[in-house]
Amino acid sequence: MRLPSSLALAALAFSSACLAASWSFDDATLTVSSKGSGADGGVKEKLSPNSPSSKAITLPAVDTLKIVLTATEGSTGKRPHQAFLTLHEPTTGLEESFPFSLKENGKGKVEVTQKDLPYQLLTSASPLRASLILASFGSSTPYASHAFDLTLQLDTTAPPTAPTTPERYTPKPVINHIFKFQETSGPRVISFFFTLAVLAMLPVLFGAWALLGANVDHLGKAFGSAPIAHGLFLGSVLAMEGVFFMYYTSWNLFQMLPVAGVVGTVAYISGSRALTEVQERRLAGER
């Protein structure tokens, strides 16, 4: 007698569901002890995957809660993709999870101290609900069950401090910027100081010319021999001073450089012609 194909497929699916493995744990031990208390110090409890511990666990401020277990898939010890100890605050619904460190054979442990707990769980008025969660990829049923209740025994001499309020990104008041106008010249005090310094050096300059034998009488002869060269050279010197003055008062660098380039070229060409005329008079013995 042959069964209908739909009935056969339903029977196969039912048998596969019955054979599907489930995640659980074996050899679970919970200990609460302080550093240096030894293997026999503190509290030790066995945890069962089928029912939570009937005894409430107390975690003092300086002690460490440690859970050691072997995760199993079906009856075989195996490392799950996820393994957490979750502490749940029943009043507010807040919770915090702590991952197990696991080996490939499923053996793992997790350690928790009060320093690891957030402020909201430390100040809970009721015991925390501790759950174990084991799950992984595949068709195996994950394990998530209440394991025990945890009561925190705080240090009365050092109560937990409330965290600072985080910054919320909300609209800020409008900021009206008032930009300062860029100064076109230097401070007046500095300008006045250097102006006086230049004026004070003019008598020194004229005195040095007199000591070196400068002959003002040759001015007419020089302009008579090369009026264009001497005129352009002296004019370019004065024009360059004007360029510097305009740059100091109002011009920027891009306005000053083209004009300075033209004036400098004129000064170079006319100055060479003027020096040629002066050299001719020196060779003639007139200087």
C-alpha cells in the first residue's frame, strides 16, 4: 500500500521537527567570590537548564560573579554563535548583556562585577532577573531562560555616581556674526614712529653726501647731457615710493606687483643710461 505524496511529505517534516536539536547547557556552576578568597571561598551554586535557582544570589561591591558552563546542541558540547548572560531590571525593562568566552567544545565562562554594570542597574530597587541565552545558526532551537535573581549589595562609602546628561542635538539659538573690517594699513603709532625715523635720517643722508664730495653744481650739466635718463630715473624712484605708499594704505599684493614691475623696469633702464652719463663725466675728469 502506497501513501499519498502529500501525506509522506507531512510525515517527513514532522519527523525532522522531532529530531531537531535544541541548545542547552551542562555542568553550570555559579560562584560569587572576592579576589584572593581561594577556591572554597564565597558562594557556589549549581544552575539547571530546566528551572531557575530557588536561591537569590547576592553580589557585594568588591566580589565577582562567575558562571562556568558547557553549551550543548542536543547532547553534544558545541560552541554557539551567541552566548550571553543578560541582567534585566523588571521595573524599567532595562537590561545589559555580557558575552561568554567559549571554546570549540562548548566550555565557557563569564565574569561580572559591579563596575561592569550601568548606573541604571546599580540603583535598581528590586533584584535583577538574570537569564542565559544560547543560540546559533541552523535549525536548532535557541535557549533563553531565567536562571536566577541577582541582588546588588552596594558600597555605602562609595555610592554610584549618576552619569552626565548626554548632549542632545537640538536647534541652537541663531548666532549673528559681526565681522571686523580688514585693516588696510598698520597701526598709526607704528606708522608715525617710522615716518619720524625716516625724516630724522634725511639730515644724516645729506651730510654723508657732503662728506663724500657730492657736487650739486653738476645737476644742470647732468640733466643737460641726458635729461630723459636722469628724469626717468628720479621719477621712477619717486614713483616706487608712491607704489609702496599705496600698498601700505589701500592696495593689495596683486594690485601692487604689476605697477611695481613696470616702475622697476623703467628705473633699471633709465638708471643704466644715467650711470653711463655720469661715468663719461668721471672719465673726462669733471668729477
